[in-house]
Amino acid sequence: QVQLVESGGGLVQPGGSLRLSCEASKSIFTGSAMAWYRQAPGKQRDLVATITPSGITTYTSSVEGRFTISRDNAKNTVYLQMHSLKLEDAAVYYCKAYGSVTYWGQGTQVTVSS
């Protein structure tokens, strides 16, 4: 049973923008902090951004000022708006919900290429 479903990945040129979405079941989303991670080929999975149930956000330094994480509690969805994309942003992006239990999505591919 899929609990988190990511979408919005794709191919974009350097400097372009994408918005990722992650829809969760209500039972998971409510009260859970949410996060986006990414994993490039041959590398570990790294934290990109987090958002608490009340909307407090954190970002890894490499995306600060370019990416924005947000959540729509009515839609049980968390977003990652990405601007000024760089070659090094290319990765599979994963959504995570965490609280008393942790859930992961299956990932969405972001390719940055000219």
C-alpha cells in the first residue's frame, strides 16, 4: 500500500524551475513533519528541506534561497518549489513523513541538463 506519492519530476535546463509534490494519506500527513531528500547516482541520500506540522522550515545550505518547501494541510500534500536549478541538483527526490513512524515515498527523478 503506497502511503506517499511523489510527482512533478522531469527534465529541466540549468536555471529552470520545477515543483515537486508529495501527497500522503491523511492519517500519515496529519501531525507529521515532512521532508524532501535527494539521492544522486552513487551517492548517499541527503536531506534537502524539512517542514514541521506548523510550517517551520529548514534547508540544506546548497538549496537555501533557491528551493521552498511548503505544505497544504487541506490536501495532505507537501511541495518543493525549485528555482535556479543546477546540474548538481539532479537526483531522485524522495518525500518523507516522520513522527512516531517514518514513511518514504518511491521517489521522482529530477534531471538537469542542457
